[in-house]
Amino acid sequence: MRCDRLWRDARLATLAPGREAMGVVEDGLVASRDGRILYAGPAQDAPTFRPGEVIRCEGRWITPGLIDCHTHLVHGGNRAHEFELRLAGASYEEIARAGGGIVSTMKATREASVDSLVASALPRLDALLAEGVTTVEVKSGYGLALDAERRSLQAARALGEQRPVAVKATFLGAHALPPEFSGDADGYVDLVCDVMLPALAGEGLVDAVDAFCEGIAFSPEQVARVFEAARAHGLPVKLHADQLSNLHGAALAASCCALSADHLEYTDEEGAAAMAASGTVAVLLPGAFYFIRETRVPPVDLFRRHGTHLALATDNNPGTSPLTSLLLTMNMGATLFRLTVEECLAGVTREAARALGLLHEAGTLEPGKWCDLAIWDIERPAELVYRMGFNPLHARIWRGA
């Protein structure tokens, strides 16, 4: 059988569903053709291949390429000053209500061109790629007006054109209330649903729709309207839910068959059970938990008890998680949330793909999926979670190259 490339003498963590212990294969082989996996499994069971190139891995580990399923990579400016304010005792809510937070980033983003947004985002994206990331989700949500949201989504698309990485663009128009709609959240939601979403979806810039359901953002009723508009355009939905309080956002996301609900520090048992029943992935964001010094951890035991899928992501953003390392995110998931090594690694591969609606294409080492690989200089997968500030990536493969 012809193949383009063959990686041999490798140990595999396939993360294939239904396989125990991360689907480990000690003497493994991966073959690809036309950018997709032909075979991933024991060398002794492999068919006879006629490879164009053979890469000997010398006992290194191969995992699926990492997936960051929740980022805000595209934005103008930074919020280092607010970090100083938080160190002095100001809360996230106090900063937001005083005109800081998302609205301060909005001002910088509205002034930025597509080119400048791309230029500022590329170093953040490159940091992720250097750790084996092959797929990344990028949200808008800092423009909060049609033209600025359009430029943000165009910048997200451009990132995928300028780097060898798959980019999923998410419209987060319902992220915060812009100053011109102060006191009129319903009016702004009308704009999101009736003007912004139809225009941006019509231009092919949107892969999914997100919203922020919180006391400082939008109510469950307003979010439900955004989700209804998304469904009218055939777009899947996601939700920032239960981060600072329990507005039952997890249950709302599940009732709308959302791909994921993210943050979830205040989610209750009803929400966890509803997400498990709907297949909605719980995306945990330990970087934000750490950075804003939260004390209430997500209910991981509830998610486990109900069988809710668990993913991890950086939540890279200028205000509450300026984090560009999925490796550190895994360590935080383990140390702060007590996730296991397998939950962490699955959370940035298989379950992250599920959270983006991409499990049929990525996230595991299985025939037919994109040949997106990370090859590591490690002795065991636990090293990817255990180490801090150390990058053992040997090679990153995207689409078989």
C-alpha cells in the first residue's frame, strides 16, 4: 500500500475512544497519505506500506496534535494596567463596571486594522504552535460593532492562511455591552441577532456562535435569543457559563445542544447532568481561574459522576488569562482542578476536538482523520502534565507534513 510518510519506532498515545490508558501502543507506527492517517497502531499489525519517506522516531512518543478549543487570540492592546489594579485588590467585576475589562480592549480593537490585529496575534499563535498545537479556536468579541467584529473574524481567518494550523472562527458578539448601548442590553442583542450575525455569517466568517452568560454580561433570556439566531443560520453554539455565579448557563447550553459550555466554576448538579445528557463538553479554563485568583473550582467530581466530557483550553485573552501554553494549562488542570494525566491529555486532544465539533476529523490517532501529530522527547505521557516551563516537543506535523 502506498503512503506519503511513515513514522516508525514510536510509542503512541492514540486517545482513541473506548481504548483504555490513553490507547497506548508501545511499538507503534503511523502512516499518512494526502494529509490523512492511513494507519496508526502496532507495527506488527500494519499492512505492508510503500512509503515515500520513512521517519524513525527512536522510541519517542506520538500524540494527536494538540487543540486549543477556547482562545481570544485576536484583540488590540493589552490590559497589564488592570493586572496591577487586581494586585492592589480590585475585583474583576469592579474593574469591568469602572469601564475596564472587555470594554477597554474594545476601544483598542476598534482602532486596529486587520493587518495590525493579525500582526499582534501571530506571536501568541506561534507560542501555541511551538508546543504542538495543530488546531485552534479564535473568538471575536472585542469589537462589539459590525465593522470591528468583521475585522476580528477576518484576522482569525488570516491566521490560518499565514500559518500551518487549522483555525475555527467563533462569533462572540454577545461578549459585553458596548458603551453606546449602556442601559439597553436588549437593544444590543437585537443588533447582534438582526444585523451582525446575518452579515458575518453571510460572508462565511463564522464557524460557531458564543455568548457570555453572566451578571456583568447577558442574561439567560438574552443568550437564548442569540442562540435562536445562530440556529436560524445553521451555526453551532457555545457558551461562557457559570464563571462568576450560577445563572444556570450550563443547563441552558445543554438545552440548546451546545458544543460546549466553558468556565463552569459555579455549575450545579443539574447543569452537569444536563451537559452529559446532551453531549455538551465542559471546557475548563484553569488559566483564568488562576489569573483572577478564583477560589471556587469547577465541580469536576460532578462531571465525572455524570459522564460529562471534559476539555481544557488556555482561554488566551488580554484581561483574565494571558496564557499561551497548553502544556502549562494541563499542569494547572492537574494541580488546581485535580484532573488526571489522562483527563488532561484527552482534554487538549480528543475532547477539545469534540468541543469544536471536529472529532470526526481530529483529536485522535485513527485512520481517516487528519494526520496532525505531536512527537515528544519524553519517557511517558505524564511528563507533558508534570513539567512546568519546559517544552519537550520534538516535531509538529500538520496535515502529514
